[in-house]
Amino acid sequence: MSETFYKLIKRLSGTGEIYKDGERITSCHYNLQVRQKTKFQTDQLGRRVESPGTMKLSGVLVLVDKEADAKTVPVLNSGLPLDLHLSDGRVLQVAVQSEVLKNMFNVINSSPNFEL
């Protein structure tokens, strides 16, 4: 028997910069969660064995500028990869999508092989 779930690995929060093709788009506050797909199986001796899998990034980006301009929102909502430069110098490739508020975006996708 096996069961699969996502295990919280790390929370990332701070203020960063969003880039598209090397061009700075805007600044944002980010609150992200890194989860790792984990599968538990029972081995031949009846012991539970944990098998870690792929990682998933999710969370929210809130633009620092309260009103995003007409150029910024379509770029952010394109679903295309963006580079999120974190406050500690790391860069994560993400795609985002706006929900209701013009200045808040959900992280909907990320590079499958990112480093913590």
C-alpha cells in the first residue's frame, strides 16, 4: 500500500524583483511555500519507507506599486516564465496569474528543478 502527499519543506518571504527576458518588470512582496511530493510505501518487512519526489512552489506575489500599469499586468498574466529575484539573491523561474486584485498574483507554476 502507498500514499502520496506534499510535505512543506520551506517558506520564503520578502521583497523581490520580477524580470522577463532580462528586463525588470516590477517589484513585489512574496510569500511562497516549497512543498515536496512524498510517497510512503510499505516494504517487504512491513516498514513504512519514505520516497521523496518533485518539488512544487506556490504562493502569492503582491506588487509594491499599488496600481500596476497597463504594460505590467499583461506581461505578468501571460503565463510565460518570469524570473523572481529573491531578497537573498536567489532567482526562481515562475509563472503567475492574477485573481481579483490588480496588484496580487498567485504563483501557478515554477521551474521543476529549482534549488533551495
